[in-house]
Amino acid sequence: MDSSVGATPVSARARAKRRVRAAVRASRATRSPSDRSTAAAEISAHLIALVEAAQARRVTCYLATAGEPDPELFLQWATEQGIEVLLPVSLPDHTLAWVLAGQGDPVPGRHGIREPVGPRLLATAAGSADLLLIPACAVDRAGTRLGWGLGYYDRCLAALDQRPPVYAVVHDADLVAALPRDAHDIPVTGVVTPAGVRRFAAKTG
Ligand SMILES: Nc1nc2c(c(=O)[nH]1)N(C=O)[C@@H](CNc1ccc(C(=O)N[C@@H](CCC(=O)O)C(=O)O)cc1)CN2
Ligand SMILES: Nc1ncnc2c1ncn2[C@@H]1O[C@H](COP(=O)(O)OP(=O)(O)OP(=O)(O)O)[C@@H](O)[C@H]1O
């Protein structure tokens, strides 16, 4: 049992999460264009290595929005390899749908994030992927993932009976010592940053 669950009042955890989101948003906003393109190249190289090592044929990934590590080069590589990539669409009830990449030019969706075009698959389609590569605001060294506060990925992950390995993709500065964890926060398998891939120790007992 993680003592951070239950030991801290909900409102204090919610405030702490908001503080981290604000700090990460500010830190991402200060990145220079050259910093961004270096991070993008490094992230994609690590994503390629991870997918190759897992021999994954179908993965989820994302279309980057402001400040996120941009996996575009990875997406191009995956297309060339014939690897299927599911990209997220945000629905009004804060659940995700998925669309197979490569069916047309992305369009701005809810929240101004680019979204793929094509037939929509249910949130549970993520369960058919070999590997889930997901965006995040921050991740801690125990695998706790913090998102942007609407619970899209929390709901999606909770809906899967069989969860493929989940890797959150963030900048090195967003991998922090400890984050507040709520009972609904499902820990990730690992994290991908421009510095490399880190797999967290599996919980025992
Ligand atoms: N590239 C990318 N696509 C993604 C995500 C992501 O993090 N990155 N998502 C990951 O979930 C989903 C979209 N999630 C979003 C979650 C919150 C906000 C947002 O505007 N949040 C407000 C605070 C909202 C609140 O707390 O009420 C904010 O940040 O100011 C936007 C998108 C699906 N697609
Ligand atoms: N499995 C779930 N079912 C229903 N509601 C959920 C679930 N998981 C999270 N929520 C709700 O979603 C809201 C946002 O949760 P939280 O702050 O942990 O999101 P986040 O991790 O930042 O978001 P995201 O998953 O979009 O990246 C909270 O109100 C929470 O209660």
C-alpha cells in the first residue's frame, strides 16, 4: 500500500498536482527551438529502440501539443515499418477514442490538439496494442504518472482488462522524485525521456 494514498487529504493532493502542472507548463514554455528539436530526435530514437526490442506491431502514440516531446520522427518510422499506430481523439465525456494513423492529415480537435481522421475505435482498442506510448505532464520514480487533469488516460487505462506495457513520454526535467498519487492513478511500466528509457521495478506483494 502506498502511504501517499489516503494519508494526504484529497484537496491537498489536488492542489499539489496543480502546482506540479503549473511548474511543468512553465518549464516547457522556456525551451528553445533547438532544445525542442534535439529532444524530438532523441525521444524518437528511444521510442524506435523500445518498439524494436518489444517487437511491437501495434502501439498507441500521440500527436504532440505545445511543449511535449515530439514523437513525429518515430511516427514516420513506424509507418515505414508497417507498424500500426493508434492516435487519441478526446471525446466530450473525457474518454478517449482511437484512430489508426495514416488515413489523412490531422485536424485540430478538442483542446486545440491535432487529432487523426478516420473511423474511430473504442477506448478499449488500446488493449489490442503491444505497447502504449502515452503523453504525460510528469512521472515519478515509482511510476506514478501525472496528466493534465481531465483523467482521459486514467479512464482509458482503467477500462482495459489486459493492460499492455505502458510507457509515459516526458522531458528529463519532468521525471521527478515523487508525485501525489490518487487511488485511480495506475502506475506506468516505464518512462521515455530524451536521456533514455527507464523501466520501473515491478511491484511485488
Ligand atoms: N498530445 C496529447 N494528446 C492528448 C493528450 C495529451 O496530454 N497530449 N491527452 C491527455 O490526457 C488527451 C487530452 N487531454 C487534455 C487534458 C487537459 C487539457 C486542459 O486544457 N487542461 C486544463 C485544466 C483542466 C482542468 O483541470 O479542468 C489546463 O491544462 O489548463 C487539455 C487536454 C488526449 N490527447
Ligand atoms: N478510472 C476513472 N474513472 C472515472 N473517473 C476517473 C478515473 N480516473 C480518474 N478519474 C477522474 O478524472 C479526474 C482527473 O484525474 P487526475 O487529476 O488524476 O488526471 P490526470 O492523470 O492528470 O489526467 P489524464 O489521465 O488525462 O492524463 C479526476 O476528477 C478523477 O476523479
